[in-house]
Amino acid sequence: MTQTVEPTHRQLGMTDSEFDSVVRILGREPRPAELAMYSVMWSEHCSYKSSRRHLGRFPTEAPWVVVGPGENAGVVDIGDGWLAALRIESHNHPSYVEPHQGAATGVGGILRDVFTMGARPIGLWDQIRFGPLDEPKNRYLFGGVVSGIADYGNAVGVPTVGGEIGFDPCYSGNPLVNVMCLGILKRDQLVLGTAGTPGTVAVLLGNSTGRDGIGGASVLASASFDNESREKRPSVQVGDPFEEKKLIEACLELYTKGLVVGVQDLGAAGLSCATSEPAGRAGVGMEVDLDAVHVREPEMTAPELLMSESQERMMAFVDAANVEQVLEVADKWEIDSAVIGVVRAGDTLTIRHKGEVVAEIPAASLADDAPLYDRPRARPSELDDVWATEPRLPDDLDLADAVLRLLDDPAIGSSAWVHEQYDHMLFLNTIVGPGADGSLLRVKGTNKGLAVSTDGNGRLCQLDPRRGGARLVFEAALNVAVIGAEPMALVDNLNFGNPEKPEVMWQFVESVAGISEACESLGVPVVGGNVSFYNETEGVDIYPTPVVGLLGLADPVPNEPPRIDRAEEGMEIWEIGPEPTASLAGSSAERIVLGTLTGRPTAPDPEVARQVIGLVRELAHTVPVLHDVSDGGLAVAIAEICIASEVGATIELGDPSLLFSEDPHRVVAVFEHGAVEPPGDIARRIGTVGGVALTLGDATIDIATATDAYREAIPRRMTS
């Protein structure tokens, strides 16, 4: 029986109509190298073909925005000649294929996005999601991802100072690995991803090119997993953090000496992207000689060279007069370098290999002419029934047992097993590190601090993607306010299932709307982001899981930022924010105690959010303890303060649901009697600090018992 062989363009993930578009653009059948370039550049990961038309909804402008979406990273002005560059990216599918290298190269890629702009990376944050840890495969994935992030970040010398962990069955076949990076630079060091003017020379810097990672991120991130695709996966890139460290220092020296016109990271789509995008932005063409590319494997074909996503590579665009100096800097830092091309007038990208032209295409067409889909959207039919079923705690609830179960959950319990593998004190800039609501890094030589919070909640967004998306922004803003910072700019990583399903596209568009509305209400621009679709296995989609990374500016930094380990006997406990409802929709208590996912999450209130954020930011300069009320509600927030401070507390509240509600815009404040007077309309005294137990109404929880449950939540599962 004769097997039908799929056309090459389908094997590369292109549809027939996309192939026809390439033929129309070129006026002929594409050569193999050209087809390879279009396939990676028009992939979902690189072209945003299913999401691009909706991303314009985001607010992107503000007086302090220097570089918005579309470049390698967003850049904002933090005053006194300083800029901050920030970016977030996903490496979800590669991390499922090979968790250690998938996560490690995700870190490497996000670092390059930031130092491409001329910035020195100063901090990393990880947002990771897995299936339940009682399954061996999930323990393997979790352990591999954490070790990959740790090994790369520690070796390259950039601290990982915060993040968030989540566990849910929906991520068992498709974990999420999102990494954010923050860098700082002086204004005159800013570099953009442009090819410059005709005559500019393209210099390839860094690692040699190999077959590892051919079509890696661009193909893996643009398709879902099934039994067949698991047998046909592209190889995952292999990272070398020591090479990246040398590359960082070499590039920063080139920026300082003013030797480059533009720089482009060789991330997803490799040379295809690094040649076409800078040329397209500049409105010029290029001539590229693939024979000049330094390789680590013999007899690589032109398509392989153009599609390879080998790590630790950068393309520098240099005035011809400065080429020798650039090569000298590369030699000084012991990184490979090669002149591989020249910028030409016109718009044609001409690529040669072994003396023959293998590609001759309009440079801008790889990005500008990429498909743009308006995929069907449909609200899930079951949503009305889900919203109508409000979760309720049982009348015979053992309150103490419920709190201990929450503290023992690996998504709520101590993250020390993870963050103790990370070096979070590199550079000695870290003022507030892992385990806190937000992170705070000092800008040396100034009174400024940069605060970051990364937040995601797939359960909320599964129930109501618009409200869920908005609440992520408000929570992140509150988390940076807790350490004295003003919310300034946001990047997002939008992790969703298969966009060809109308319900998934509805979730996506609603989430974008929610994030946009919240950002608009706070005056926070979106300066960059990433979309990760096709997060599904065997047709089962993950929950819609947008992740936001919010940058705040503390100027000046509080003398002693609030910490949860500073509660002392006799202090008062206040709740700041709106009175909570008894809603448990999407809450940790619903997940852990009830085992359901029903109800409609409480809507955020932008006016109250602004009021609370402003008040909390002021209190951060005077109050010893401030702690956001989020996962686990008020009960967990107070328990975490008691555990960290090694002291008990007494809380008087009636309805137990109020202890577990995760309604937005709420913070716990702990301070000496009479030290401050929060406004009565959004603040109330709810208890006192003291003793050796946490007393919640009639329930009493020994702090030593709570501490053991909290600190062992992850370790006992990872050693089971």
C-alpha cells in the first residue's frame, strides 16, 4: 500500500492557503530555504497570527514609555537618566519535552531580549505551572524546570528574586514555564533592533550554530501535543550559561563604546528572524552569506542554518569602519564572531550558500505579510450554569483542619524548596526577595528601587476570563504598592489552549479586555508581551492562564520595607480594602476543601483599587507588616504572618467564608496600637497579635503545627 507523502509546507506547519500566499508574494514557487524561513516566521509563536488583531486593545502609551511593544523588550524612563527594560516570555512546550534544558534556554532567551536593548539584566522571575505532585511525571517536570532555571540563572550571574508556582490537573500534559527579566541602562546606551542604512555590516556573535533547536520554539510553541507529535518533536536547544555571560559582557562593552547601530537576538526562528526583522524595520535589504556562519556540525543545509535556534547568539549591525573594533571586543571576551552580511538598498533579502542564491525575498514580507486570522469566538455554553452554582462551605466544616490543608498545599505552602535553589542576592541589589508579595531591587547610586510582581490565576480566568484578567493586574499593582512602589508598566504572557476552538478564542479576547480595562484604570501601559497558544494535550486545553509582570518604581525606597516576619506581641491586625463577600468562586478553599470549580468571581472595583493602592503605598513607609490577601484568603494571609513572625494571633470573624474569600483589593496590616489611623471607610481592626496559636473564632491552630505543614508542603511531596 502506497503512503501519501504530505507536501513539504504542511510538514513545516503551514496551511495550503499560507503556502499560496508565499507563492503570490514571490511570484513563483519558493525554494526550500525560502519555505523554511516563511514557515518559522509565520508560525503562531513568531507571527501572532491568531492574536495580533486583538493585542491592539492594550494601552501602550505614557510619558515615561521609551520603547513599547514590537521591539525585543519594553523600555521605560525611571528618571535621572536611567531606563528600565522588561520582557516576559514562555518556554512551555520545550520544557515538557526536556524540562531542564527547556527551562534553562527560556532563561537564556529572556536575558538576551533584555540586554539586546543595551540593558544589564538585574533580575529574573519565574511563573511556573504543573500537574499535581502526587504524579511522578509531574514531580520530574517540576524538579527539572526548577533546576534548569536555577542552573542557568545562577551560572550566568543574574538573580532570580521572585515568581509564583501553581499546580492543577489541567497542566499535567502541558506545564507552563514563563520567565520575566528586568534590566537597567542609561539613556545613551539604548539600542534598537534595526539593520541601519545601506553599507552597515552584519556581525554574528556568540555560540556556533548547530542542529539543536531546529524549529524549536517557533514550531513547538505553535502546535499542540498528541501521540503523533510526540514522536516528531523538534529538538530542544541546549543552553550554555557561561557563553551567555561572556556574550552579555561583550555586548555591554560594544554599547558603551558606541560600536553598534542595532542588535537582534537569535531566538525563535534564528537567522531567519535576525536578518529579516531588523532589515524590515529599517526598510532595507541585506545580502547574507551562510558559508560565513560558524557551525558546530558539518554539512548543515541552508534551511537548517536558517531555522536553527541554537542558543547564545546575537546579530550586531555595525558601521563598516567599526567592524575591526567589534571583532576585537569579541576576541577579548573569547566569543566567536563572523561577518556574515551587508545591508543593501532596496528591500530584498538575498541569502547565499555554497556560492548559490538559496533565498531572494522581500525582507519585510516575513513579518509584515504574515497571516492575520480573525478566528471564530463563542462563549462556553455551560458558563451560565457554572456561574449559577455558588460554592458553599459545609455546615460541619472543621475550620482548623481546612486552614492546615490550605497551608499544606504546594501552591500555597512555602516556596523555599524552589527559591533556595536560586541565588537571589547576586549584585547585592535585592532589598525584598523571594517569598514576599513583590520583589524590590535597589538601583545602585540612587534612592530608587524597582519593584516587580508577577501574577497569574487560571482558575479565576476559567470561570470569568475578563474579571480574572483584570484582577491579575490589580493584584500585581497592590503587590508592588505593599513594598512602597508606584505601578508603572506591565508586560504579559498569555497562555491559552487551541485558538482554533471558538471557546478558547473567546477566553483569549475576554482576558485581553480585562487586562486592558484594569491597565487603563490605573494608567499603566502595556510595553510588551508574549502569546502562547496550543497549550493542549490530546485535545484537552489548559485553563486560560494569562500572566502579568508589573514594574513599580519606589522613589525613594522605604527605609525599612514591610515584611511579614515583623509582627510582635500586642500589635493590632487590620484589614485594608473593601468588606469581603462570602464568595469562594475560584478560590483555593473551593479547590482544596470542596474540590469544585463553580460560581462567578467577584468583579474588581477600579475606584476602590486605586484608593487602596495609594493608601498602602503610603503605609509601606511606616507600617512594619503589610501582606496581600490572595491565595487562601484572610486565613492564610494571617497564618503566613504568624509563621514568619513565630507568634500567634486572635481573629474575630463570623462567617468562615469571609476567612477564605479571595475578593480583590485587600491587604492585612499589622502595627502598634495608635501608630497609624487608616481611613474607616476602607479599613477595620480584625484582631491582635499574641500567644502561640492562631485563633479564628472557635478554631485554634498551633503555630508549630501550622509551620510544619507550611514548610513541608513541597519537600514532603518531592521526596515521596
